Amino acid sequence: MLREKRLIKDIFIYGLGTFGASFVSFLLLPFYTKVFSRAEYGFIDLVVTGSILLASVISLRLTDGAYRFVIEETRLQARTATISSVVNVILINVFIFVILCWLGAPYLRGIIPYSSLFLVVFYIALKVIDACFLQIVRALGKNVLYSKSGIILTSSMFVFNIIFIGYFGQGVSGFFIAAILAHAISLLYKVKKADLIKFYNPMDFNMAVITPILKYSLPLLPATISWWFIRISGRYILSIYKGLDEVGIYAVADKIPSVMYIGSLIFYMAWQDSALDSASHPDKETFFSKIFNKLVLTGGSIVIVCLVFLKPFFHIMVDPRYLSAHIYLPYLLLAILILTFAWFYEIIFQIHKNTMVIFYSALIAAAINVILNILLVPTYGIAATTFSVLVASISALFLRVILSKDKVKIAVDKIMFLKLGIVFIVSILIFQLGLWLYIFSASLILAYISYINRGSISLIVGILRGEKGSSLGKA
């Protein structure tokens, strides 16, 4: 019970700091779709999603290695050596990235408008450094500071978007100016509040320290690139064959799934903490199975609730030019849910420091995604991109389930899977109903979802009230 409560508390803490960016983007969706053309919004979406890939390449996923190794250390000297070595490598890589972009500016102008080019480069560089220190804060166990930093980032982003895009009318450039200022404020706040200077020595670069971290982190880099291909590459293939207008529609369709994706990352971080702590417990398999089945129930319920509110959301929040995006949203949500299950299994391999399995499974899934996109997008457009993401996510989950059986055996509740699958299909179909029949059907679905989640709801309410909650296992 204590481990389950800790997991839920960590999800809330990480959620406060991490959910903000997507929530702000979600709130600003009517604003963005009003002020940006579909091509401009498509361009911003390509840069923001592309920065995820570039950030991983520049950092070499060393921040993940720093987290895994710092969390095991208690000595200040050892932590300082690890953090300093990781930060120094990342700063060098950022410098190289900026120089390469400067040298390649004449060639990049054909891809990125000159007026936005250096803003985009500076945005990516600062984003990498901010993300590095964010993971260090987490590794030091300062989860509340992690959360506060995220809140500062997102609130700053919201204010600066209104100022530079709404008031000054800076358009696309205003978006990146706002993002740069928000990341700078967030970075300075973390450095000051966590007193990170005492953990950093600019002259400290120890190969004996960095080598095992690289050995752990580098297989995660191709895995991250593969996940990026699964989630994002379809946008670029779509832009080649169908143009930025189609990318803009797809970006709107992916807006709610993107919020859920952040939710999956929050669970991933909280589960990573709990799983590493429980790795040596004798009831590990029972605990892991219990959490996985709760993940299926909770995640599936969230997807269904999103679908129930899909109709009013699109009529209230989205400009009529983008309404066709609703067709693709259910399948993108399902893909994110399946991806979350795959991440659950990823932690099992991290416990055993077997990151090569993570790499191979993600690489195979990414290859499937790219092949399907290339073959199908020219004919089927956005539908093909959506289908490719879903198939790739299923492939990654299947591979990890098979490869993890000799490490941890997860007892899956198959009946629950079936029930959620039926409700998922019904939730898609009610979109076509008339108003009153839609409201009636949606009410029945929400009542059922509340009923099957009553145990988890009771536990969460108990935690929020500081009372003793009911068992997580109650369904």
C-alpha cells in the first residue's frame, strides 16, 4: 500500500511540473488556430517536435544516465563528479551544435525562414541545457522543485505568448522568443533554488565516471530516435507528399494525444522511481502486475473520457478549418496508450541495465512506422500517418512483452482489456449521434467508467485529504 501511495504522490508531483507545457498549449489552441495559418502552425509543430529529436542527439541521453547513477550515490564528491562530467559533455555538444548551425545557415535558410533561423537554434540549445538541469534536480530527489520549475516554465510561456504574439504581433518569431525567455527563467530558477553550483565543477571531466554512464545512455539514444520516428516522422513525410496544410490538421488532431503523451511521461518517471526501489522486493512480480493492470484500467478510462468529450471540444476549441482532424484522434489516443504500456516494460530492462533490448525493440517499431508511412502516405495522407503510429506502437509493446518474460512475469487481466475495448468502440460511434442521444450515451459511459475506477478514485481522494485510502487493488 505504501508503494502504491508513493507512486500516486510522485505522479501528482511530476504532473504539476510536466503537464503544464502541454496544458498551456492546449489552452492556447483557439489562440494559435486563430492567429496562425495552417502552414505557420504546421511549421511551428515541425520545429517543436523536431527539437525533441535534436535535444536527445545533442545530450546523448546522458541526463538519463546521470539520473540512474546519481540516484544510487549518496556521497557529495561522487555526485559532483557525475554531474560535472555529464554537464560538461552536454555543454560541449551544445556549443558544437550552435557552430554547425551557424556554418550551415546558408543551407538551412531553404528549410527555415531566415527571420526565425537563429531563434530556432537558440531555442533548441537552451531547451537542451534546461532539460539537463531538470533531470539533475530530479536525480537529487528534489521532486517538488522539479514541479515548481515546470510551473514557472509554463506560466512564463503563457504570458510571453500573449505578449509577443498577441500584443506585439510577432507571429512565428514571437512564439520562439516566448519559448526562449521561458526556458531561461526556468533554468535560472533551478540553478539558484537547488544550489546546483556546488555540484558542478567546470574543470571536472573524468573518463572513469563518464564511460559507464555512456555505456548505459547511448543505447537509449537510438531508442529515443526510434520513438521520435514512431510519433513524429510521419509529419515530415506528410509535409513532403501533402504539404504543410495537412501537417497543420494532423497537429490539431494530435493535440489531445500530445497532452496524454506528457501524462505517459509523468507516469514513466514516477514508475521509474518506484520500480527501481521495488526491484529487490520478494513480491516484485505481484506488485508489477498490480500496477500494470491499474495502468491499463486508468489509461483506458482516460482515453474513453477524452473520446466522450471529443464532440464538444472540437466545436468549442477548434477553428472550423481544422474540424476534419477529429477523425484521426481516437486512433492517436489508442497509440499513445499502447506506447505507455511499452514504456512500462522498458523500466524492467532498465532495472537490469539491459538497455540494448530497449534499443532493438524501438528500432524495429520505428522501421515499421517509416516503411508504412512511405508506402501509404502518398495515397491515404493523414489516415496513413495515424495508422503507422498505431501499428508501430503495437509492435514495440509486443516485442517487449515477449523479451521480458524471463525477467518479470506480468499477470494481465484479460477480461478488463475486453470490457475497455468494447467501451472504446462505443465511444467512437456516439460522435455520430444527435445531441440528446449523444448526451444520454455519454452519461452512461462516464457513469460506467466512474464505477470501474471507484477503488482508484477512493485512494486518490484519501491521499489528497491526507487520510488512509482504500486499496489500489479494489476495482
